[in-house]
Amino acid sequence: MTGLPRLAITLGDAAGVGPEVIAKALPREIELGRSVPIVYGDIRVVAQELARHSPGWTAVAIADPREADQMEQNTVAVIDLGNTAPDSVKIGTVDAYTGGAAYECVVRAAEDAMARRVDAIVTAPLNKEAMHLAGHKYDGHTGLLGHLTGTRNYFMVLGSERLKVIHVSTHVSVADAVGRVKKDRILACIEAGDAHMRELGIETPRIAVCGLNPHAGENRLFGDEDEDEIRPAVEAAEAAGITASGPLPADSCVRQAYEGQFDLVVVMYHDQGHVPMKLVAFAEGVNVTVGLPIIRTSVDHGTAFDIAGQGIADPANMRSALDYAYKMAINRKEASS
């Protein structure tokens, strides 16, 4: 693949804010002239949202992503799946119709990414319940893309300018999350995080590894997992040449990372990472799936059914996801050249 990186933007659940934030964010990305964004979804929905939120911009259907390399001004390229008739979209409602369509957008984008027709995928939010109603029983984009790419070990990174975290586990119960705090998985997570930071241009990433228990167990006063599973994983990472520290008390090491002492924090479960990220970078946070053979970034928010159709959705997350995908894509292209 030559020229500017192509970014496949999946429409998400059309009953939510995905189409709106895409329509608001894409004109800026196109005007920057650094990438070739392509929407995967129904052109009728894209055209409708552009008319509402970016007057003067039009949607143009293409059959192959390579056609998007030569677009006229003020146009947005769309791989038209024709699967979301606007009159059939129940705005703000969990519905199998839009859940199934959102799934189909991801499948088509993943096919093109695996075939190297696009350089990265940027996903607008889908609704897990709606996707399940349509018969697709995945835990969200991450599990779906793992399945589509045949990947078993993949991890979620939440990224922002001042804080980045990678999760040992995400969408499981707290009891199941504790059960996943095992040396091999923690080590794999550290290694994936280190590789991701290097891909972003950091030569020697400084990685903080959170403990599971309060005060990282405080020498087994509050549990054994920190000493039996986390510390051996950190030591193995260090032996492999990774600059890792831990287990560290989560409440303090996240703050230290935010202040610049670490480049990445390895967290043991969903809320250990999501809570601080939503606190310090709610508007600009980006969700990244690392470990896949393709690049995937996403907005760090849901479908926001409560405000869908009102025209008040903030496109900041989508702009950040596009920024992050561009940086990853261009760095990967330069590394392979």
C-alpha cells in the first residue's frame, strides 16, 4: 500500500451518536490532508448526518477503498453496505436492526484491513445488547475483532496525551478478573504494552504494573496475588529487557504516570484503568486494541442513546481516535519501508 494511510471508519450503531460524531469529525481529518478516511456503513445515513452537521459536504459511494485516494473536495468516501435505511432506525433504542448493521460494518472493515486495502480501523460505538439481539454474541468490538482476525491474545489500551493504561482483563466480572491475574497473562500484557509504546515512537518505554490488592498486597497482608503472580511477571519482563516496575499500589502509580514518571500503566481489571482515564481524559480518550494483526482505535464512549439525534454529541473522542490511528498507521508504514 502506498500514499497516505487509509482509515476505515465504521458507522457504529446508527441509533446512537456514532454517525453524528463521524459527520462532525471527518471534515477536519480530510482537510488536514494526512490520511484517507473511508466510512463503512449506509451512505443514506452518512449523507443525512453530513447535511445536518457539516453543510457543504457530500457522501460518495465507492466499491473499493483504493478509489478513495482520489476524491473531490468536500466529499466523504463511503463503502456503502446499504443495510441501514434511515426510516427504519429507532433513534435512542436498543434494536437488533441497527445492532446487526453495526456488526456488518466491522466485518467488512476487518476484511479490508486484513487484506491490506486499508491501514487502520476506527470504530464508532456499537451497542452490545443490540448486537446480541441480532445474533452476534461478542463482548464488543474487541472480542469481535479478535475472532475476525483469529487472534487469541489481545489487550485493551486506553490512551490520552498524559495517561495510557493497558488492561489484563476488561469485560468480565470482578471475580473472573481476579482469576485472570496470572503470571503468563500479565507478562503477555506487559510485552504487548511495551511493543505498542515502541510503535508510538518511545524507544525505551517505562511501564508501571499495578498491584491487584490495596497497597499492592503490602507484603501479603491483603492477599497473595501480588507476590505470587504479578511480581514474577514483572521480573520476567525485566529479564527480557523491558523497563517495568511493580507491583505498585494502583492509587499512587497512576498519579505518577499522569505526572510523567511512566509511559504506560498495566492495570489488572476494567475499573482500575477506566476510572482514572474517564476522570482525566473523558473527552479525548481513545480505545485501542493491541495484539491484533491490524490497527484498531475507537472512541472511548458508548452509543449515548440518551442524547442521540439531538445534535449535541461531542466529536472530540472521534477526532482523538482518528489522530491515534493516523500516528499508528504512519509509524507502521515507516517501520516496514
